[in-house]
Amino acid sequence: MKPAATLERVVAWASEAGATELVAGRAEYSALFGEAFDDERHFERRMAGFLEWFVCDRPAVWLGGRTPARARYEEALRDSPEEALALRPLTESVLGLFEVTHLGATSVGLTELVFGVQFEVLEALRPVGVAVGDVVE
């Protein structure tokens, strides 16, 4: 299953199961990263970033402090190992500083600057304003 489709399924599940927390998460995200307005040029991209953060990085009270991605992954471990395999990457966020090493049509190459670990990040759209050699968080 494609990573984007897996993320979309977890977003749909988390949005339905934790609707009140979704509203609280949006307020928290806005406080951290600034309010997004629907007339902004990159509004859709910012909302996609919010949903990814909400599902993959934000501990959810309604899930006992686990992220929605972690909760779905743990359920899938019991019920569907194939689905668990697709969900696992959503539970492995890597925080750090990275150098952009290449920009492909569907992926971005990154090198983590402290340990030199290389990553190939699947990206549906080329990041706006990012070039090879840039340092990103």
C-alpha cells in the first residue's frame, strides 16, 4: 500500500475517533506553527502538515498518550501483520537537521547532519523553496 494512502486511512480513523481532539490539536498546531488561513498560497500544504503532525507526532489523550499512528499500528500487529508493516513508518518520525542531497520527482534525499544517516523521503510534491544543499529541520 502506498504511504500516502496509509496516512490518509489513519487520518480518517483518527478524525472520526478523536473528533474533539482534532479541534484541540488544530489549536495547538496553530499556536506552535502559526495560524493557517484558507486564502494563503500554501494553505493545503500546511493543512497536510497539520494532519501528518496530528497523526504521527502528537500524543493523543484519548489514546493514552500514544499517537494515532502508534495506536493503529499496535492494533494491526494483533489483527493484520500486512497492515502493520504499512503503518510502521508512520510511527518512526525522525527529528533533526538534514541537508537536502537530491530532489526527485517523488522523493527527497536527506542526510542527517549529526550522525550522517541518509534518508530517502517519499514526497508526493516537490517541497516549495527547497534546493539541494539546503539545511532543513
